[in-house]
Amino acid sequence: MKLMLGCKEATLLLIMSEERSLSNSERLKLSLHLKMCKFCRFFEKQNKFISINATNISSSKNFTRAEKDNLISFLNSIKIEKAK
């Protein structure tokens, strides 16, 4: 059993986890990979943000002021993290 995942496998599991429950071994492998890989942790954060907001966009046509502010704040935080 291969314990360490590569980034491609980790991102695939992150995407798959939105559609189905991961097995215990998949969760363990993903957790270990995310502890060591800042790029995949960043991908996980971005992917969650996109999923949440894609759902919000499809269910409503207009953003509230608070949603716009939240989106701007998140995008600014990504710029700051990328610069580090």
C-alpha cells in the first residue's frame, strides 16, 4: 500500500471528496499529504471557496453587499498569501 500521495492524486481526492465520502485510507493519505504540502492546502482552500460561491451564484442572481465584501476580502487574502 502506497502511503504517500503525489499532488495530482491529492487534488483528485480533494475534488472527489465533494462528490462522495472518502475511504479511511484515502482520508489518511490525503491528511498526511496536506500536512506537508502548502500548495495542495492552498488548492483545498481555493476549491472550497469556488464550490461555495458557485452554489451561491447559481441560487441567486445578485450578491448582497456583505457577499461582495467577503469575496473581495478573500481574493485579497489570496494575493497576500501568494506574495509570501
